[in-house]
Amino acid sequence: MSEVSWAAELGIDMGELMAEHPLSRESLLEAGASARKAEKYWSKDRMLARVEAHSEPVTVETVVEPVKIAVKRTRVKNYVFTEAQMRAAERSLNAGGAV
């Protein structure tokens, strides 16, 4: 009876599969490098936190200026009035409130 390699039959590379195991040499090296990078990052963050704790607070004054809204002026068209219309308009303006 011959032994069948099911990994070879299914096209699985056993070397790559074993490299993905958490206790493989490659995984342990990657985890160590990641831990060193994390420690470097967090040590810098802790150092900055100590510096900020001993520094004086900086106050920033913000001045809020009112927003100027551009007012679009209305254009008055040039009207042409007849003589009768002009006399009626003058009469109503001369009459004051008694129109």
C-alpha cells in the first residue's frame, strides 16, 4: 500500500502552510519586529505625553468675524410715462396721505 500525499493532490504547498503557523520561525520573527515597532511608537507617545503634561497650556483666541453677505441691488428700469400718468403721479405725491 502506498501513502497518498493529499496536500500534493490538492496543490497545497506544505512549506508555505507551515510558515503561516503562529509558532513558525517566520511568524515569530515578524511578531518580534512588529512588537519592536510598537514599542518605539508608544515610547515616543509616552515621551510626548510627559512633555505636554509639564508645559504651560496654550490658549488660542479665535475671533469670529461676521460674514458679509453681498446684497444684490435691484435695478430700476427706465419707464416711459405719458403726460396723463405723470400728472396723476404728481397729484398723488402732492396730496400727501389723502390719496
